[in-house]
Amino acid sequence: MPVCPVNCIHPRPDEPDYATAEMLYIDPASCIDCGACIEACPVDAIAPDYDLTDENLRFTEINAQYYEDPAHQGYPQSPQETSRPRIETTEPGPLRVAVVGSGPAACYAAEDLLTRRGLDVEVHMFERLPTPWGLVRFGVAPDHQATKSVTRTFARTMGRRGLNVHLNVEVGRHITHDELLAAHHAVIYAVGAPLDRRLGIPGEDLPGSHAATAFVGWYNGHPEFADTTFDLSAERAVVVGNGNVALDVARVLSGDVDDLARTDIADHALEALAASKIREVVVLGRRGPQHAAYTVPELLGLSHFDVEVHPGHGGLGGAYKTELVRELAERPAQGRDKRIVLRYLSSPLEILGEDRVTGLRIGQNSVADGPARPTGETEDLECGLVLRSIGYRGAPLPGLPFDEARGVLPNEGGRVVDPATGSPTTGVYAAGWIKRGPSGVVGTNRKCAEDTVALLLEDYLGGRLAAPAGDAGSLRELIASRQPLAFGYPGWKAIDVHERATGRNQGRPRVKLVDVQEMLEIVKRTA
């Protein structure tokens, strides 16, 4: 957005609906077709209207409708000032900041710190896995390669002077929070939300019932889920949830294996999906399509699939998502051997089976008078696999307060606070999902991280941060004594080169390594 000479891309980060926007919109009335945004976009998500594919033509209508809303008119036509003032400080030595995590929020925080004019800064990034990028590597669906390309931007950050990357190092295990804070002026936690929310219904722990987080990690090659097994022998699977992850899972389960074979999906998942007997994937939502959490682009991503809308949707309203769902319902089947069924106004009541999942008891809902309410009608749906996709939540971190209700670090704008007193915990900050909960898309984390960094710098310049004990050398010695298998960014580049080279031989973006020992062997050979 800063590159646009006429300020025609909205909402901007400083505009009210930015945090909840599903996508950005280009004002057709003020755009001058200069192409600056196309060149600058890190994920190739912008295209001229004359160069859209048939699949993407619908976005011209979506884009225009945004500006037909009176709430989205009257934006200023001149670009706002984006340059930041030079930082003036008399503090001796560099500002030393630890960033825990290596996903989008962590990378955006590091980039903001390292590009501040006048600031002498030393950033140490800690990642418990041997590979960086967090949910971009392990959460984004394999058929969304354009989204994954944002790692090109993150790679530029990793190469900046002043950034020290410590991979295969777990904070809380190899180094404590207190030790980390003592070695830095400040610590930013950007560890995401790795846990899943539970349904709380009978039968949830039966074999064949899993969290979607485990399934996503499995097909994306997360080392901790590579050995998980999923029973794909039944003809029907049910995904409980109506968010983007639910649609991702449905697409992977019902996708063409030849198409998936051209992505970076994990080899073990590709092999299992090739042998899958699943022919129908039911996506279950407790409310109607107008209330679904998935975004319009994700819904449009179903255009290549046979999609059926269950007749018990209770009537489709006039919201835009509902209009798209109606079109999917009316579209003739394409003759594929697998289909996705969108079923609304339905809640899971019990997972059925004795020693494994054999079905799901569903309760019908009504939303005629507001919130979803059970009607008392139930139905047993035969299935062999149930995946719950009802939200992520953060995990408690050793030595830090935790908000159990929200699943985040308690914070005020990014400053971690003591929940008992509400006072800031000196030098401790949060960014990303562990700060605000699992909301937004990859780019949302940029504004989130920059807001946190702004507070950190305010505290630093105000003299409210304690000077670190020791130097970078003593920190490295401590890490080496606790985790001799730690390595830096050059080690990841060796893994990256290996994965890409293997992928080129197969016509794929990369072939992911899932065995940590194999990764460490590659790092060792290239050290």
C-alpha cells in the first residue's frame, strides 16, 4: 500500500476495518493503472483486470461492490506519509531484542526493528524447529503456493545485518524465559497458537476423531505430525467448522491427487491420499453461510470441485457469501468421483462408535431469531473420519502469565501484563496470534507486529527497559552448552536448497523433509 501514488488500496492499516478485512480492495475510480502495486506485492496477489483468469473474474465484482458501500467511500486520494522519523538515542550499545518464533509476526517484528533509521539494533530470533516460517510452512494449504511465496520477503529479513537466527532451540527447554530476558533489553513472543479447541462431546477421543491442526500438520510435513495416521478407508469424512482451515482440509481430502502431486504436500500424505477411499467430505457449520468464518476467496476456491449444498440450510439469505453458496448449489456437477457437501445449521452432538469412529450424531439448528438454537431434530451421519476445525488457541509458556479463557498472553496492545494487577511485565511483549488470538490472514500480522514494536521502542527510549547482562558471545555459549544441535540461518538455507533441488526433479516447488535427523545431517554436511 505505501507504493500506491494515489492511495487507492483500502482498507489501510490505519483504517478501522483493516483488522477484520478478508482482502484488500483497489478503488477502480481512482486507480491510475501504474502497476506499482503489482510489482511490490510479495505474493503475486494483484493482477490487472484485463489479465484475470475466468476463475478470478469474479473478483472484479467483489472489488466494485466494496466501494459501492457508503462506508467505504470518501477515502483520501493522496497517499499518507509512510516514512518514520529517525530515532535518536543516547543509550550505549545496541538495543538487543529476542524474538521467539519465526512465523509471519516474528519476521515482521524483526524487519521493523532492523529497518528503523538511526537505531542500532541486534535481534536474536529463536525457533524450536529446524525450519522457519511457522504457519506459512506448516499451516497454509499446499494448493496455495502464492500465499507461501511471502517467505521470499521473510528471507530478505533473515539476511539483514543485525539478525541472529537460532534454529532448533526451544525457549523454556534449552533456555529459560528469565535467562532470555536477562540477555536482552526485551523479548517479543510471536509463537502463534499451536493448540486446537475441543468440541466437548461424547466420543471425541475415539480413534478416527482428530483435530484439524494435526491433519494440517500431517499433510504439510510438520515433523511432530509426520507419524500420525488417519483412517481414510471410509467413504465419508466430516469436517466440523466453517472457517478457512475447514475448507482447506475439505479440498485436500477431495482434491485430485495428480494436482496435489505438483505442490509441496508431504510425500507420506500424498501416498495416503492416493489410496484414500473417501468420496464425500461434509463441512459442518452450526450457523448459516452468511455467518461462516471462511473468506470469499476461500469459497471461490471450491469452483474446481463438485460441491453440494445440503438442503437443510434453512433458506439462504442475501449476504454475498450466501449468494456464492447459492451459485455453488445451483451449479451442475462436474462428474468428479469426490464431492464436498456444505451443510449449515448443524451442530455435532456425539461421535458414534465403540472402538473407532463409525458416525456422527448431528443436531439441527435454527437462527430465525438470532443465535443458533437447537430445534430438537437429530440425524446420525455415517462416517469414518471426523476432523474438528473450530479454532486454534495459544499454549501457556513457562515463566509467563497466560489468559486461559482467550488462549493468549495477557497484554495491552502488545505489552504483556500481570493479570492480577494489569501492570506491564517489563521488557516482555507479544505479537501475532499469541497476542490477539487466531484471527486475520498472513498480512494482518505486519500491522500487529509493528504496533508491538512501537510500544517496545517507546519503552526503550523512555528508559524503562533494563540493560542486558553479557554480550552476544556469552548468549551463544549458553545456547551451545544447552543445545549443541542448534544452528543458524545458513543451516536452513542448506535444507532449503536440498528441498528445492529434490522438488525440481519432480516438477514440484519443493519436497519437504520431515525427519529432523535428516535435516541435521544436511546442516552438518554443509557447515
